[in-house]
Amino acid sequence: MTAEDVIFSFNLLQEKGRPPYNKRLAVVEKMEQVGENSVRFSFNELANRETPLILAMSPILPKHAVDPEIFDRSSLEIPLGSGPYKIGSIRPGEKIVYQRDPDYWGKDIPSKIGFDNYDEISVTYFLQDSTLFEAFKKGDIDIYPEGDSGHWARAYDFPAVKNGDVVKEVFQPGLPSGMLGFVFNTRRAIFADAKVREALSYAFDFDWVNRNLYGGAFKRSQSFWQNSALGAFGNAADERELALLGPAKERIAPEILAGTYAMPVSDGSGADRKILRQAVSLLAEAGYAIKGGKMVDASGKQLSFEVMTQNEGQEKMAIAYQRALALIGIQMTIRTVDDAQYQSRSNSFDYDMIVKAYTSSLSPGAEQFNRWDSSSRDAQGSFNYAGVADTDVDRMIDALANARSMEDFRAAVRAYDRLLVAGHYVVPLYHIGEQWLARWQHIARPERSPLYGYQLPVWWDARAQ
């Protein structure tokens, strides 16, 4: 790798890269080669405490092996890389095989000891989860990460589990809950009003879904950093946080500021009249009324939208949601698409509502710009799925990215969390705080797992010992 490669990479990604890579130079006043092997970045006023690390983590491309003219086009040509594995073979839409590089430059550095233990890694693609699971049962697949509580409880009664050849394991990561939910695309006029979004959030009967679809395994998510000191839920806003929010605190409901706001708990019937009545009242404040069994606006147009789902699990939740909305005259259609179409439409924000997961760490930072900042709202390929462009949200992202003390950082993240919850951009779904994974016994692992849960690169095939 040369200094020229570094400068070439940043310029190319700025011109033809997808977010967030095409924005990396926005914080750089000047980029220049210094001597034979160094590049100096001089930052502008947009830079923050994470900027040096973010630039250091950016991918560097080999100038001699990359054609800028076709960089943004799809190709099956195997790229030149510098990682521990090389691509051995590709069957498009079916399988990718990675082979360990015995000459990998970093194999002996201290931070890589114990990693990259497989000579070969095969990633096989399946159209349906059920087919993937059958392949796992036969031993064609070694590791099966599980995400369905009902499946986890009932599907592992096959012989390999009973005789110990397949091991079920539960990992307890020490991370915030994150947020999985139905995401409103506020670029659509029907979702521009926060009262409409709040009403539609109330209408989802989580308690019915949790009991009937997931055997009561999940907990309702109430905020983006739940189960941590960074979360707003369960933590009242202190003076430091209120000062940071400034006039924005007037936009936030008192119970959200107090840390007591929670999604309503239903009777589990799937048709809790009390909660549905609350939803109807909020919709009335937004100009809607039920006429002829339909929820209509002032012009008589029915409130209707489509939710795009990616798999059977999402579709099951959407069907339950559809049934609840129909009780108050709202028409929701469901469109389940394949992975390629789901990704393409996600990148171009071509949906009314979508199911997405927002992972949360204990050190949120620059990634938040690509999720919720105004600059990412219209950037194709960004993770701003909700289409948020809010100056107060922008201020909180800046505050957490530039915080210099733990107290300021915690206040900024909590204030940010409160603004996202108050905006009702997502119908909160669930979290469990555990990771479920089944593996064939010959796949071994260290006794201890890191904060983030299981870590596959440090596992190994015990048959090779």
C-alpha cells in the first residue's frame, strides 16, 4: 500500500462511493502526501473527536488494480484484497468460498492471534429459512444463528441434537437493546404528521404477537439504548440534558423527559378497544375520522399504505399488524420481496413502511449521521430509512460526537434517544437481550465470549487439532 493508494481511494470513494464513504472528505480541509509513505489530513470545523479513527478505518484500494471508470458497476471479477482470506470461487446467487491466505501480512500481529482459524469458509445462499435449516440438520451447514423464539423452542428435536452432535447455545451480550421496528418513511405525505405515526404505533398489539407468535419470549423495546445507562427509558432527564435540549424539550412529552414513557400494554386479544380508541383519538387530532368503516382524511381518502417485508418472520408480524389496523378502518397491504429487491428498494427509499433493525453500541458516534442526520435524508444508500431531517436531532448527533466527558456524552445520547422516541419514527417491536445459535459439535469456541456476544472468527474446527 502506498500513499498514492490512500489519496486515490478517498477521492474515488468521494466521487463514486456509497454512504458513508462518499462523505468522509467532508471533514477534511486538505489531503496531501508528505514524504514517500505518509498522507496528512488537515481537518475543517466539521471534524469531531471520532474523525481520525473514522478515516483510519476507511478502505484503501489498490490504484493499479482499480479502474475508476467502472468502479460503480456490478462485476463478478474477483477484487484484489489484503485480508486474511481470498475468494476461491463464486457461484452467483448460490455460494461464495473464501480460502485462507497463508501469506496474509497480519497473521502474526498480536491483535490477530487466535483469529481466522478456518482454512476455508463457505457461505451458501438459500431462498427460504426452512430450506437453510434442513441443510443445517443434515450437516451441510455448520452454524445456524437463530432469530425465531418459537423455532428455537420447538424445532430442535432431531436426532443430532438428542445425541449431542448439535449443540444449542445462548449468549448474553452486554449491549443496549437497539431498535427493531416498522419504520415510517416520512418522505411520504401520509406519515408526515407525528400524531399519525404515534397512533399507528399504538395500534400494533405487541402483547398478542409476543404470546401467539413468539411464546412470550420477547420484551417490548421502549428506546434505542434500552438496558444501558445511555438510554432514556427509565432515566429522567437531568439539568445537563435539559440544558442541551434547550427549546427542543418543549416538543417532548413530559413522560418521555421523565423516562417513564412506554408503549401501551394490551389485553393480548389483538383487539384491545381501549388502546384502539387512543389511536383513533390521535388520528382525529391529525384530521382523520371513521366514515363508512374507513379511516378517511378531510377529502374522504382512506388512510392506506404498504409495508415491505423480507422474510416469513417479518410477514407474520405484518399480518398481525394488518389485522389490527383493519379494525379502525386503515388499509395496510403487505409486499414480501426477495433480498435483492429489498436491498435495492431500501437504498432508494422506495417504500411506505419497512422493517429494519438499528443496532446500538455503548459508543455511538459517526454512524448516527448516516442514520438520522439531515445530511443523509436524501443520500441514496444511506441508512436514514425514516427520512428524518430535524435540526434538533442534528444538534444531538453533533453533541454526542463532540463530547469530551462521560457526563456530557451520556447526556447527549439520552437527549438524542428522547428525540427519536418523541418523533415516533418507528413502531417499536422487541428485543431479547440474548443471542441464540446452534452449531455442530466439531465447531469449537473459546470458553469466554466478548461484550458483543459470540465471535465467529475466533472459533475453530476441532477435527483439525
